[in-house]
Amino acid sequence: MRGPALICALIAALLQSGGCQSTHSTDATVRAFDELVFGVSENAEGEVTAADPAIRLTRWQRPLRAHFAQPPPDPVAALGVAVLAELAAITGHDLAMAAPGSSANVALVYGDPALLVRTMRAMGARIEGYEASSAVYGFCWSTHWHAAGEIRRAVVYIADAGAMPDEKPGAIAACLRHEMGHVMGLRFHAERSYSVMAAQRSLRDYTATDRQVLRLLYDPALPANGTRDQVLNRLGDLPPDQEAAR
């Protein structure tokens, strides 16, 4: 292979590997961001989900303060503190447990399915069908309220061992990380198991991809309440995530 043919082959190889790209964000990270934040994914047949133009970048702009609606067992309480600290380190956003006597905008509910319904009703949520669905999806559940791209408050529900007698070690950790991912702005599930946000929740910890997506989601360079096109066009200009790659 000589001359122009060799040059074309080299260019094609570089394009396939990303070597000719000036962007720092990898294609895989951008695809994960698109799937988890905007709900655009590719199925096994190669069909791509149609983008919903109404979906905007949605994230916390004010400090997030969480509290347990009722005191949980000590290991669960410690896990809640640890996950909030983990997310604060990843995103750079201000997350913590609310100080005693202070207000909170995220309720962590650990208990039986009926407690979920009572808590959401008290917070003014629309709960049509929750009585039935909590029995089906009872292990983990979350919902959040947002406006103009800003998440304002949320509820995370985790069923206890009595509600899910087949609970495995680490399942509560996986559940809390998954639901807090939704609360932070990862509104959609991963179709594959690269992320703790996969619907099957087979992973317990945030993966390197999860960390990259969460960091990008809270990068101030991304336009607040931006459209999908606006956000994806900016992703390639952001610096590489050295910490998440470790």
C-alpha cells in the first residue's frame, strides 16, 4: 500500500480510534451521558431512541441537604452519609446530611412499602398507582421535582430486608447509589451493565463511566437548562477526567 492509499488508510484508522479528534471526552462517555441524561440510547438492533426535545439538562443548583424520614439502622445511616460524600467529591456540588433541626430538600425513606406512599403524599407528590407499583418495584424508588432545569427536592425510598427477604449483601448500597444517581440528574436507565444506573442494578458502586458522566453533568461550562444539542456540542471541549479514569 503506497501514496494516497496509505494516507487514507492511516486517516481511517485514526478516525476509528479517535486519534484525529481534538476532543477530550471519549465517544463512550458522550454516549453514556446522552443515554443517562437525555434518554437517547441504541438497542441491540442498532436502533437509536428518538430524542425528546422537551428534555433539558437538569441538575441541582442549590445545596442538597438530605435527611432520613425515620431513623434507619446505623449501617444504613452511615451508608447515606458515605454516598453523599462520594457524590460531592465526584460532582463538586454541595451535598451533605442536614444538620439536626435544619431543613432538608431530599428525604431518604428506609422502611416498608406503605411508608413510601405516606411520605410521598405528605410531600404533595402525585401518587396514583404507587400503592400497586410499590409492591412490584418495592426495593428502590425515587422521584424528584424540578423546574427550569433545576432540581428542587426529591424522595428516595429503599425497602428494608422485611420487604425484600431475598436481599443480598451490598444491595442497599447499590440501591442507594442508583436512586441518588437519578436524584442528581441521571434521569434514565442504562440499557447495558456499564453503569450502576442499569435497571437491573447488578453493580454496587459508581463505575468510572458513572463518575465521568456525573462530573460532566455538574461542570459549570455546560449550559444550565441546555438542550441536548447545546450540551452535547460542549462536551468535547471539556477537559479530561483524570480522577475518574484511575
